[in-house]
Amino acid sequence: MQFSGYGSGKKRHEHDLLGDRELPDEVYYGVQTLRALENFNITGVTLRDFPIFIKGLAQVKKAAALANCEIGILDKEICEHIVMACDEIIAGHWHDQFLVDMIQGGAGTSTNMNANEVIANRALELWGKEKGQYNFIHPNNHVNLGQSTNDAYPTAIRLAALQSVPGIVEALEELCATLSEKGKEFSDVIKMGRTQLQDAVPMTLGQEFEAFSVMLSEDIERLREGSKLFLELSIGGTAIGTGINSHPKYAATAIKKIKEITGLNVVAAPNLIEATPDTGAFVMFSGILKRLAVKLSKTCNDLRLLSSGPRCGFGDINLPPMQPGSSIMPGKVNPVIPEVVNQVAFQVIGNDLTVTMGSEGGQLQLNAFEPVMVFNIFQSVNMLSRAMRTLTRLCVKGITANREACRRAVEHSIGLVTALNPLIGYENSTMIAKEALESGESVFNLVLKHKLLTKEQLEEALKPENMLSAR
């Protein structure tokens, strides 16, 4: 059912405010979409690259048709065919007809008209009519009935955002679970903890990986909480929130239909004039995505440091080798998966700034910069979801511990004296630390040499279970 090209050569003519234009008859979009394609060749990233957003648009148009039909201002047969077209789009068909650039002037009007025209022409086709026979089903008069871009477009954004959250949460939960599994696997691996890149005190590698899991898992609830801001919809506000050109019963009926279609517990904004230009929910949600990105990047920084080497770095862990690391240095393998996740994080952090500036740039009764906000938010969601799945499956699952290297580092580290301080006292600890620094001898051996502890006592002190909590 997907569009396959402009092969027939047959044309149709459509007109708008600016005049007549010719379109290939195969396309389902119309004249206003055509103008947008000519005007906004900006990013090369189009609506069809975000299927969840197209789904949201179709859900809004379906709800609008059903609402208008229920309150008696849209013919039942027209409604049925609009709903049929919307259902096909919701199911994933005709997405190749949504070609407008994600970043566009006009506060999303081109996106809204792209949806209106595709739905109208597909509905006409389902009714046995010709594309462009808008006297039967019109993009504005019927598909856009009771709506403005200024309420339909942000409503679609919010529905898409709400429906995108389960995917990113699932990817984050999988990553956290895998890190926690590694925490259990490495629970008996003693190693040195480090602060400011200097030896600190012993810990277990399991504790380190469990900490990664806990740090990231905090954002699971933050994502769910942040997405709840999108449940408040401005549908029915039309142009500036006054509801002009919509039926008095339309707003409440449209909310009811959206609930039925999506299963989401959406509500009407209490003040539609406030809700129409307000993009605070976008800023808040983008900030949560940024917070997650920062934590992911920090985790990947740690994985790269912990795996550095193989001979001249920390060498606490081994990352699974994914590809040769150099065109000139034989045998070199780079931490390519953490590196790509770092770069995704940098992009998401930049996206958040763009969303902030877009929200700040709004004026009076409308924010004209929602297109760049939605582009950056959905890009962030998609990139983070893919990055976390990549990190989980191609990196974390395959990490192994350098057990002996970790143990040797503990025994040779000056920081070991901090763990032994309660057993041998501060003065002895200072003496051992100084001698270890001057001689290069390990703390472990010096404690034995000075007969401050027996080997059995030292071994007991360094058991992983004795490093898990305060003693």
C-alpha cells in the first residue's frame, strides 16, 4: 500500500490562495504540501522519518472527524472515509507521502496541511473518487474541520511524545538490568576505587556496575513523570485558544475521541488561550532527555577509562572487540560503542538548548518555533533509544573483568592503607604509605614485612564482602 513513484505521467491540477499548480496524479499530498517542499529544503529530515509523529497526526484527524460527526456537523459517509484513511496511516501506510521538512516556517501549517491533503485524497480514493475532487472531501473544510494548525499540530506532537516514551523507557530498563547483572557477576572482583583519577580505597567491580545501574534507573520514573505534562491538550482552541470556528461541543468531544483512539488519559487544558502558545512541557521533557544523556555519557567515559590499555591503562575490564581500531596500528581495538554513545549525548545536549531557545522565542498568542522543538525532541528520543540498545547489546553484555589486574592494583595501591587504617592505626598507615612511595614496594608486602598483620588477616581484610559496607 506504499507509494511507489510517479510512473504514469498523469497530472492533476490544484489551486490555493497563490494560484494553480500541477501535481503528479499518483501523489496523495496536494498543492500546499508542494509549496512547502519547494520552500523548506532545510534539513533533509522529513515527517516520514518520524513515524510516531505521523501516527499522532492521523490520530488527531481521526478524533476530529468522529467528534464533528457525533455533534452533527460532518456527514457520516465523509467521516467514515476520513476515518478509514486515518486508520491506514495509523497502521503505518502512506508515510512516504509525508515529505515536508521537519523544520519549516509557519508554525507547523505545512505539516498540518500535508496530513490534511494525504488524508483527504486517500479518503476520496477509498470512496471511489479521483484525487483532488475536493468538492466531495476537502482537506480544510472536512479533514481540518473545527481545527487550526495551532491546536491540531501541538496535540499531535503531544500524542506522539506520549507514545514514544514506552520505547525509550524499555531501552533504558534493558540497559539498567544488564548493568545490574554485571554487578552481580563482578561482585567478587576486588579493585581500587578512584577519585579525581587517583587511587582512593578498595571496592568491588560489582559495586561499580551496580552504581551505574542505579544512577541511570532514576531517570525511568523521571521520563514517565515528565511525559504526563503532555496529557494536557489544547485541542478545540483553534487559532489562539478562543475556539473560533469550532462547535461549542467539539473540544470536549474531541478529547473523548482521542482517549478512545489512543488509550491515553488525556485532558483538556484548563485555559486554552494559555495552552496555545505554552511550550513549557517541551522544555521540561527535553531537560529530562538531557539529564539522561549526561548520565549515559558519564557512564561511557567510565567504561572507556576502565578498559583503557590493554597494557598501559587502567585495564580493570575488557570491552568486547567490535572492529579493528586503526588503519596504521596493528592490533589496536578502540571502545567504539561507548564513543558513539558519547556523541549521541553531545547531540542531545545541543538539542536541549535548541528546544530552550525555541520555547523562549515564542511571541504573544502563538509559538511559531514548535517545528524545531519537535524535531529536536523526537531526534533525541530516537537517538537515545537506539544508543542505549546499542550500548546494552554490543558492549555491556560482553564486558569481562580483568580479575588479576584488579587484584594486583589493589595490592600495589597506596590507597590500600586507608582500608587497613582501622586495623594497623593511623601512624603505621602513614609510615607504610611513605615507604611504599619511596621504595616502590607494595603496601601488601610492606604490611607483612613490618609484621603489622598476618597474611591471613590481610586476606580477610581484602575479602570482597568486607568491602560492601561500613565496618
